[in-house]
Amino acid sequence: LQIVHILNMTSAKIMSFLLSPEESLHSLQIRIECETGISSGNQELLLETGICLDPRKPASQCVIDGVRGWDSYMVYLFDKSRTVYDGPFASRSLSDCVNYIVQDSKIQLPVSQLRKVWAEAVHYVIGLKEDYSRLFQGQRAAMLSLLRYNANLIKMKNNMVSASQQLKAKLEFFHQSIRLDLERYSDQMAYGISSEKMLKAWKEMEEKASQCAQAEDIGYLDEQIMALHTEIVELQKSPYARRQGEVMESLEQRAIDLYKQLKTRPPDHAYSDSTDMVKIIVQTVQSQDRVLKELFGHLSKLLGCKQKIIDLLPEIEVALNNIKEADNSVMQMQGKRQREIWHLLKIACTQSSSRSLVSSSLDGNTSTPAATWLPESSSGNITHPLSSEAALEEGENFAHVIEENLNYLELFSSILQEVRQEQSSSMMVS
């Protein structure tokens, strides 16, 4: 048979369930819900190592074969909807005969009968100490579970800080680049290429990059995480994180010694009271109340820290997603701006090439087609556009000068068109 023992940390009671072959963990949780009233969704079942039971595995994962044997292994049940546990709880109940001597410790009983009563009293004292030990193991499992959550929190925090630093570096590079681009663009606007649409887009990019900088601000999360780390370290250093059962162990040994002394007495008709044994019982109950109060107070702090981590993890996920989105936006803007710069360079090269071709066409070489289209004067010389200025200086009619300039403008346009056609045809031949 496979039997799982579950210690309910909310009530300090042990439940035992017989597991059927291949029973699922969900099936076991439904049975626990019927027994405790804790819904399966709020149940957290921890092993001594602080590992939560895997819902994908069968319920038999609770039963682990080992040196101690399966019957001594415990699973600890926590209610995830609660972070404050209201311990200490009532001690285990006394048997009738032990309760009899506790009610009147001075009552005289025969030694033979007293042996049986004291044997049960010793068993009760040992049981109180074991109850505390089990609850302490449950608190330790909660601490180990908290440390696992904290390790995951540290890992996510490191990823978040790394991503934030990378975004910060990219934003600084982007801002420096776009400032330089805007300065250089302004310098060349007078004699180079200008585009109001592109200039507006670049300024919008700069504003958007400033908005992306908000994603790298993770200071508020970092402060909360550091405060949690400090709190967890303090909980680990707390004396309540260590076993406080020394007094109970000492009382247990005293009870055993008393019982051994009683056993050495001859089984005659002598009578004796139970004053010393009752004192040990009362002191053990009082000691258990004190250590359990400290234990459950410490346990509540552990569970409170764990809940803070659980609440922080989604916020870190959101911050990570925001950083990634901002990072992608910055890289897209950088790529877009670089493509626009290369487009400007292409336009500038095209215009420079066209100007060089036009200047070579208007060079005055008789081999160029432009020479055949220039008008000749009566003396047979080629008329230069600047002759209109000379005529103006010589007092020619202003209207005649304008008309002549317009004629030359039409002639220049036709020459430029012919040069472009020749350039296109030469490119097709090559």
C-alpha cells in the first residue's frame, strides 16, 4: 500500500490518504479539499526540500523511498489564499489517565498503576516535541520554497537590468547620431538637398526616442526587489529560522529519566504522587505554546515575502516587454534614418552627375551638339548668354533683353533634354 501523510500547516493536523495505483495529483487534491475545505486551486503541497509537487506527475510522487522509510515522510499543505497563520494551535489532547493526574497531581497511586500512567505521560511529552518538529520542518519547507522563488526573482531582475542597460546605451547612441545628422543637414540646406517631410520625421523620431527612455526606468522595481532581498536575509538570520526545541528536548529527557527511576522501584504496595511528572507536562505544554507562537509568526513573514515575490514577477515581465518593445522601436528608427540618408546620398550623386554632363555639353567644343543649336551673330561668332548683359549695359531696350533671355532659356532646356536622351541611350548600349 502507498500512504501519504499530509501535515496541514493551517490547522497543525496530520491527514493520511491511501493512494490507489496511478492516482493523479488532482484526484488527491480533491480529496484534500473535502477533508480541509481548502480548494484545490489554493493548495500548495511542498516536499521537505521546498519543491512543489508537479501536477503532471501521479500522486505517488508524495511517497519517496529512502532510509527512513515511506511512513516517516511528510508532505506540507499550505493555503495560498492566506499569508497570515493564526498559530499557536491547541496542543494534542491528553489521555484520560494522564488528564486524571494533571487534574490532581498530589493524588496517591500504586507504583504498578503509576508506571502505566507515567508511560503515557512520557509518550505525551515526546508527542508534543514531535509535533513541534514536524511544524518546524513545514516552516523550513516554506523557507526553501521562498528561496527558490527568490532565485527566480534574481534571475528575472538580472535579465531586466541587462536589457535596460542595453536600451540605455542604444538610446544614447541614437540621440547622438540624430543630433549630428540634424546639424549636418542644417549646414547643407542652403546649397544642397532639403526635405521638410524628412526633417519633420527625424524630429518626431527624436521625440519618440525620448519617450522610449521611460521604459528603461526600472528604479522603482529595483528598490522593491532590494527591499525584499534585505527582508529575506533578515528572515534567514532570525533565531526563529532555527529549531527552538531545546527546552522541550530537555523536558523530554527529564520525563524519561523520571519514568526510569519509577521502573526501578519494586512493585510493592507503595504509593506515590505525580507532582514531578505533571510539572514536566505543564512546562512542556507552555514551552510548545511559546515556540509555536514564534514559529507561526516567522512562517507568516515567510509567506508574506513569498506573496510579494509572486506579485512582483508579473510587473517584471511587463517591464521586460516594455524594454523589448522600446528596443525594437529604436532599432527600427535607426534603420529608417540610415535608409533615408542613403537615399539622400543617391539623389545628391545623381544631381552631381547631371550637372557635370551639362557643363561639359556647354563647354564650347564644336563636337558637342549644343554648338549647332547656339545662334550666330552677323559676324559669324557664337552668341554667349552674357551678351545680353553687355547690351543692357550699352543701353539696349529692357524688353528686348528679357525676350532674348527667354529665348536662351528655351534653347538651354532643349540642349539639356538632348543631353539626357544621349546619356540614356549610351547607358542602354553599354
